[in-house]
Amino acid sequence: MSFMVNRVLIIGLGLIGGSLAKALKNKRFARVIAGYDRNSDDLQQGLDLEIIDEAVSDLTTAVSTADIIVLAVPVKATEAVLSAIKPYLNVNTVITDAGSTKANVIQAAQKVFGSVPVNFIPGHPIAGSEKSGVASSDEKLFVKHKVILTPLAESNKSATRLIARMWQSTGAEVLQMGVERHDEVLAATSHLPHILAFSLVDTLAKEQDSTDIFRYAAGGFRDFTRIAASDPTMWHDVCIANKQELINQIDNFTDGLAVLRQAIVTSDSQSMLGIFTRAKSAREHFNKMLSGTAYSQTHNNLHVTFHVRAGSALHGRIRVPGDKSISHRAVMLGALAEGVTNISGFLESEDSMATVQAFRDMGVVIEGPHQGKVKIYGVGLHGLYSPPGPLYLGNAGTSLRLLSGLLAAQAFDCVLLGDKSLSRRPMERMAEPLRKMGASIETATDGFAPVVIKGGQTLMGIDYQMPVASAQVKSGLLLAGLYARGTTCIKQPAMTRDHTERMLRSFGVELNTHNGEVSIASGQILTATDLEIPADISSAAFFIVAAAIIPDSDLIIEQVGVNPGRAGVLQILQLMGADVTLENHTQRSGEPVADIHVRYAPLTGITIPEALVSVAIDEFPAIFVAAAAAKGTTCLSGVGELRYKESDRIQAMTEGLTRMGIDITVNGDVILIKGGELQGAKICSFNDHRIAMAFAIAGTIATSEVMIEDCNYVATSFPDFIEVAQKAGIRIHKEET
């Protein structure tokens, strides 16, 4: 058996010290786990319960021979313990502690040693129990809990790594943080809740007939006040040790509570709803943010794999979710409008919920979504507040770019960031024209997120020729143009979706559009309205292609948005010979809507007109599958933009279709896809929702099972994809591991 070190000495055998000793002993981290405690009975109990290997009564030899010394004592005792061990310390011994405050621990070390020893690595395990004492020691106490280390700039890196490995061996997650930041964060997240719990129980216990209060208390009260059963002496010491940071947090809480009290006194429904809604969503938001995901993703971070087999024809009528692009814009414009905006058909996906959360963080009251309905209490163009921290947008590229334009004109600073995928999306194409307007905006390395925006800038309208057709860039500039002095004019190299222009008009904003140019004058007011969001043609595209390539299929997708700037996929499929017709035409909030009726018909490879590329850019993963199923060769060019989506979609589709036996050639910006028989294969989706769904459709005509890995991100645009696919008749199921 190999050990990380020879001897660990734990000074203080309470709950934390005893649990650490027991965990290290069980994990065979050291050859000897020695313990010291001023209470001889606790020391003997630790030995009797086999929590420690050796009970130490004299620190002289124990300190001089220890590789690691852990101070698991009350924070106020740190100075005395350091003074006691100082004469016997070996120069190579690494010291750490387990105190819940760190500034006073550093001060104690400085007082004893003159300066903090390079081998002293302060630490704080965020774990505990209402129980105390060595008899309560639990070797699993730290499993899946965080331990924060606060090394100084001069701290020995090898010593830091050793303490990190010690805690990791107990099953803990080890993080690093600055001393001051640690004490500030812990005052808010640990110390304040404990103080509030003590105060609440103490206050209610003084009430007459307080017995009934506790007898009939519901689970929420018991859960919140459970921590008031913690060690009073320890929390007294914490209040003294972290006095100023805790007072700051109590003051912040008192101010917030006063606002809520006044809202209750005056029956201010909007303020109450705002506080309660923001609190509820913030709790969910931060949980998702810390796990690196957004909102509707599987809560336990399971790995999702799709399994698809060929089946029978598709028949019947289905509905796909609301349009994601329009959902983003509806929230943004509703927030900037004067009055209350009601939205129906809202897409409750991770991406659109990221936008909802961003505006909640900026002080906008938003009710819902519930069954696609959202109510937004608009604050006007100048009513947004500075968010409490960076705006985390998950995987929402639309939100990132549009918000960049909107926030460039605000009075406050802001940082926009996202998950790993979003942090690889190019942002300079948005930032560069905003700088021409006078914005102060910076991107990270290689022009990616995070995006840092300095507020208080005066924007000026510009004439801007977009080098690449992009509805997101155009929309971001239009939102900035609402604030810029004069007129902002945007010239497009090709047609793009015009959802922003249509929706701005629904909110009463005047725009001029002519020959691919769109201009907007500042000084206009948005007036709240009611919006109906049609079904998303990008989501419908997968089922349109499926019905087009599976023999005998006859499928209707209901009430899909068929905006001319989005309908390129329909035109391309019709050129390939697909039997696609539009029925039951209508309008929803300025957007053309129709039922899409698809009947199977053999497809033929074509040269896709470049004029259709910009109006079908998001649907190309599905179009690749249609080309693979067609007779002959399909040629497409001008699709370089596909390399800058959630993944490099050209690479992803080429790699996957090749695995399925399709001959596909990429030569610069020209792609040739020779149709053929698709074979079963194991496919990587590259964490791209559209790649995953495209290969799910390819699997419907494959000779054997197609397995698509990393499908978690399908929730960013189509949370119910599996259920809708099964209803349509596709043989698909998901595996979660």
C-alpha cells in the first residue's frame, strides 16, 4: 500500500477534526494519523473508536515528525496553537486549518511567525452537522462538499497541491479563493443564514403561546431553522472573527427586507411579485450556472444518448415548440416597453430561459413561463438596473449578441458570459460595429466571450455595411440604434430573418426597410402589446426532412412560422423534389404562419442556390441529411458561417455522415454530398443540439441502429424532442447515464 505522506497530525478532535482523521485513515492517505486534543477523554475516545492511529499527549515529538499538521480548532484558538507548535516545527512541515474565517487566521500566523510561513495553507471545509464531538465523526462528511483553500501569493505551490490532495482523498471538491473574498462570500452564504436562523427562533420563542408556533411549524420552517441547533459558542466566535463582513451582509438583508415590508404595507403587487419571482428564478439560475448548464437541462447532469432505428412511415399531426428566435426578442422588447406585455407560445427551453433570467437580473418583473405564457412588466428604455453580477447566458448565442447591442447603451457596466460552447462563438463581428457607434466593449482571447461592456457611453448612429449576413448582428445594432443619436442604417449582403423588425413594429417603433437596408431612428418609445409566438421552423425542419425521406409518410406540422427570412429550407427541399405544401395560412403578431404538409417523394441532388443559404443557415444540418438520402450529388457553397455555430457544423456533419457510409467531400467552401444508403453508426453530436437532432432523423432510414452521444444540449431549443418524435412515429429513445 502506498501512502501520500508518512504522518498527519490533527490538532482538535471535534466533529471536523475527527471526521477528517477518520476519512484519511480509511483512505490510507498517511501511514499514521495522529490526534491531539486538550480533552483527554475525547482523545481516548478517538483512539477507542479507531478514528486515529495514535493519541498524542506531548506536542514536542508529534509536531517535529509530522508531514502535515491540521488545526481543527476554534478560530479564536489559532494564535495560541500556532505559538505552542512553533518551537517544534520542521521546516518542511505543511500546516493547514479548518476555520470558517480566514483573515483572522492569517493575522494570527503573522503575529506568531512575523510573516505567514510559505508552507501554511489556510483552508475551510464547507461541511458540518448539528452534532458535535469526536463521537459524531463521519468519514463521509466531506464527500461531494466543497473545501476552499486560500493560499497567499507567496505560498508554496507544492504545499498547496498536497493539502488539495489531502481533501480530495476525502471525496471533497477543492477550490481556491482569495482571503478577503472568502470571508465576504461565507458571510453571505453561511454566516448570515445561521445568524438569521438563531434570531428567528429566539424571536418566536419569546412569543406568547410559542409552543403552538413550533408544534404546528411546517417543513420549511423546520428546514430553515435546523441550523439554529448548531454550536452557540462556535457561532459566537464566528461573529467576532468575521464581524465587519457579517455586519455588511446583515445591513444588505435588512435593506432588502424593508423593501419587501413596504410592498406588503402598500399592497404593491408588482414589487412583491418581482421579489418572489426573482428569488425563485435566481435560486434555480445559480444552481444551473454553477453546474455549467442553464435552466431546463437534466437536473442531475446525466449523460444523454439517443438510440434510433428505422421504422414505419410518419403520419398524423404534430406541433413543435415556439420559435426560439422570436421568444428571445419578445422578452427583450417586452422588458423595454412601457406597460405589460403578454406572450403566448413562448419556448420554455434553456436558451430562452437564459434571456428571461438576464432581464430578471436587471430588475424586470417577469411572471412565468407557464404552459407557454409569460407576462412582462416593462420598465421602458431607461429602466434597467445594473445586474448583481455577470449575466450568464448558458448556450444562448442569440441572447449574447442581441444583449451586447442593448447593453452597450446602458448607464451601467456589464459582463456577458456563457457555457463552454457559447464561449467559442465569435463576438467581434458584433463588437466591432458597436465600437464604431461609440460603445466601450471588449471581448476575450480570439474575440470570444466573456464580453465586457462599460456603461455610460454616448452612442451615435452609423451607416454600416455588414460583411457577413447575420440577423443577430443586425438585431443587436437595431437595439443599440434605439438609444444612439440620429439614425442607424444597416446594409445587408443577403436576406436575413426579419423577426426583430416585425416585432419592433408590433411595439410601435418605426423603421425604414428598402433593398436590403434597414434604418432606425432613436428617441422612440416601445408600447407594450400582446404577442403570439408561432412554432419554430428550425425545429420543424427535422420532421419535414424525416417525412420527406421515409417512404409512405404523410405528416402535418401545425402552425409553423414561415417568415420569408427563415423559409429557405422549404424552398431547398422543394427544389430537391420534396412534396411540401403550406396550408391554413394566417398571421401571428406580424409573423406569417401556416401548417406544413409533407408527403414522401424521392429526392434528387441539386446545386443549392447561394441566395438561399442565409435564409436556411440554421436548418443545414437537416438539409445535409436530406442530401445524403437523395439520388445523385448535392452541391452547396457559401456556408462558411456553419463553422461558427454551437459546433463546426460542417466538420460535425461530415464526420457523422462519413461514419454512416456517405461519400462527402469538403473543398474549402464547396461541399459535395453523394446520396446513398445510410448505415448504423455511433455518432458524436459535439454538444450541438441541431447536430444531435439531424442524426436522429438520419437514423430513421439507416440499415441498423444509430447511437448519438452528448445529446444533453437538445434541451436548449427542443426540450420535448423525444416525445414529439415518438408521437410522429419515429423509433427513438434516450439513455441517461
